[in-house]
Amino acid sequence: MEKLQLKMPKELTVTCSAVILTVCLIGYLKPPFASWHPTLSLLFNGLRMVSLALTAAYAIVSCVKLSKFTWAVIAYQVIYILITVFRQGNIAQAIIGAATITGEIVLFETAIKRNLLSFLRTICAILTVYVVLNFFTVVFIPRGLYLTENNSPVFFLGMHNRFVFWMLPLICLSSMYAYLTVGRLTWKQYAIHAVCLATLITEWAVGAMIGLLIMMAYFLIVDKVSIAVADYRLYLIIYLLLWVTMTFMDTLDAWDWLTYGIFGKSDTLDARLRLWAKGKKYLFSDLSHFLFGCGLESDAVIQKKFWYVHLHNNLLNVMYQTGLIGAIVYSSAFCTIIRPLVRFKSHPVGKLLAFALFAFFIMLLMDTYDLYGHFYVLGVLAANIPAIIRQYDPAGQCHPAKLRLQL
């Protein structure tokens, strides 16, 4: 009886922690279709404000020490807001976006220190429901739940080329949970990947498909064998070489065999080249814009300049908005996680996070990521790999028997 009484406070603490983390999480999981429904949009925006307040309070009470990655992302978001204020841009949206990303990554920092497995189980369950619902809307409501002003269909997870920014984090988080609980990938991860890929093929979202095909290489090869070149440093070098050559040396045409020859996207490269050329023209117009960028402009201003709301090139878009200074701070975040990812590059969790980030980098050569923090939480997890493995996999190899005994 005495032992039972000693255990009860610990169990109660864990339960309360899981509930608080779950409540905080809901505000950051606004399904994109809700933005087209005023009442739902207002509801989720309100929940996000509650989540931000709870996240900040819980992190402070828990005395959470933030990683260098998180501090670098926060520093970039502050620069982003300040430049937008200075340029008299879309200040409200800049603050909302920065607060949303900051809140989500701080929430993950807190979850890692408090109750990671329960948190991962919850977020994976929610995102799995989202992916399945999205698949059914694509199949049974091909015209979408709503239409944009350009008559593009909007599904449960928004427009087809944005699905992957929910799918890839789910695949990564679900795989990480499997490693930490059973020591290997299970049928669930393969099933989730199959549903996601089928959805993208149905809508022929080529850029997003490439990201999931890259992750297929992880499932088929990298997960199963030890490969010396499966190294985050090499991934960064490949990405930077591709970005520099494609953005500034006009080598994008060299990929015509892929986009046109295989996927049949004949106008994709030309449209992006014209967007990038205009973006570089504004960026290099004077020293002030080169160093500090243009800030976040309203959709009307951006569309007048570019006929689209972003530059379809993530790092170029970062430079356009925050200049060279912002791009350096933004890039520094992903440099801070080199050491932990290299140290644990042979560990399943390390291999997974490095490869998932690589898949994101390749997709973001020709797309832009904004508003939600789902991409950045992979960096938070990478920054905390030593603590995660020390807590949930002390043997360092995700041994199922030892892990079950510990949990």
C-alpha cells in the first residue's frame, strides 16, 4: 500500500503534463481548410492564442532550457518582424506567423523535457486523422471543399501542393515514435506513407511527390543498412550547391528531364525562373534591400510584383524578406544541429531526422515554407537528440527489449 501511494503523485504528474501539452498542441494544428470558413478560422485562431499563452507559461514553470536551434529561429523571427515594421509591411501577419512558429517549437522543447512519448503519440494520432480525411476529400470531393479566387480546389489540408508540409512531419514523427517504443519501423509508417503518396499522385502534386519519394529511399535503403555517406553534413552541402547553382547560375533548365520528361510539368521551370529573376531584381536593387530585405508585404503587393504570393524558393524568399542578415541568421539555425546529427548519424533517430530534413531541403529548392512550425520542430528534435536518447534509449541502439523494460 505504501508503494502504491508513493507512485500515485508521479503518475498524476505525468497525466497532467500530457493533458497540458495536448491542449497546447491543438492551437497549432489548424487544418488549412478552416481558413476558408470564418467561424472555424476564428475558433482555431482563438485556440492558438490560448496555446501560445499556455506554452509560454508551462515552459517558464518547467524551467525549460531552449536549444541553440530554437534561439536562432526566434532571433530570425524577431528580425523578420522588425524589418516588416521598418518597411511598413503586413505587420499583423508577420507577428502572427512569428508567434505561431515560436510557440510550436517552444512547445516541442517542453514536450521533450516533460513527456515526449505521450506527446508524439497524440500528435501522430491527430495528423493521421487529418491525412485520412484529406485523402477522402480528394477522392470523393475532387472539386474541393472550397475554391480559391483562381478556382483552385481547397481540400482538408488546403491546396494540393501544400499537403506535404503536414504529411512529411507526420511520417517523421510516427517513425521516431516507432523507433523509441518498439525499436523499428512498423506497418503503420509504411501505410501512412502509402496513403500520403497516393493522395499526391491523385492530385499530381509533383514537388510534394518528390519529397515523399525521397523518404521512400529512406524506408527502402537508409533505414535498413549502414551507409557512411548518410551524413547531415553531406545533405547540407548537396542542398547548398543545388540552391546556389539553380538560383544564381540558371541551371534549373538542367532538370527539365525530370519535371517535363517524367512528370509532364512543361511550364513549371519557366514560371519559377521568372519569379526568381524578379525576386533577385528587387533584392539587389540597393544596399538596404540587399542587407535587410523587404519584410513581409501584403498579398496584394506581392501579387502585383510577382503574380504569386511567394517566390517558390525558400531561401531566396527568406533573403527577399529579410536580406542577407536574415538569411545568415535563418541558416545558422540549421548549422547548430550539425554536431548532434553527426554524433548520432548511425542511430535510427539521428538517421531519420537528418534524412527528413534533407527531403524538406530538396522540396524547398522550388517551394516556400511559412506560417506553421511543423518543419522547424524536426530541427528542435535534432538539437535534443542526446537528451532524447539518454532518456528513452540509454543503450543507444533502440533495443526493443531494453526499451520496453525501461518504459
